Amino acid sequence: MKVDHSPEQQLCTIKSDKMVSDILVRKKPADHHFFEVKFTTGATPSELSGRYSNIDSGVRAVESYLRGRRPTATVRRDEYSKERKKNNGSNNQTEGSKHIRKGSDN
């Protein structure tokens, strides 16, 4: 998990290897005293919705949420695709090898 703080903008961007989208902890637009957790894509889960008194409490809530969470389906699919490409690339080295075929035409 990578956390980027921007104190002058009162914004924190969290990148996790378990999710494709980034998570933002930012100052609530209508409320000048509290912070909120937002996802760059999709809806915010109910576990993270609410108001936080400071940026650090929002980051701690996101950390505890991600700790018990499995990687999303998109992340798993991308990992499987990379692994498949790696395995298929190593198995396609049949060029130049001699194939001996047993049968009636030998």
C-alpha cells in the first residue's frame, strides 16, 4: 500500500495492490471540519462512508479495510493473464526441434 500525503491540498491518495482504483481521503466539499473517503471509480463501501476528524483517522480506516480484503476480480484476472502469458511464452519454444512421429508412414 502506498500513501501520498498532500497537506496543502488536504488530500491523501492511497494506492493498493488489491484494487485497481485509487482511494482518496479528502476534505469534504460542503463541510470544512471533516474528511471523507472516496474511490476514484465506483461507490464508496459502507464500511468507509462517514466523516473523519482528520486525515490520519481516514487513512487508518482505509488500512484496516484493505487488510481484511481480498484482491478485486479485476486485479486477480490481470495477475492470471500475466502468469498465463509468461507460461505460454516459455512453452512455445518448439521451433527448431525435431519431432519423430511413429506410425505407418515411417
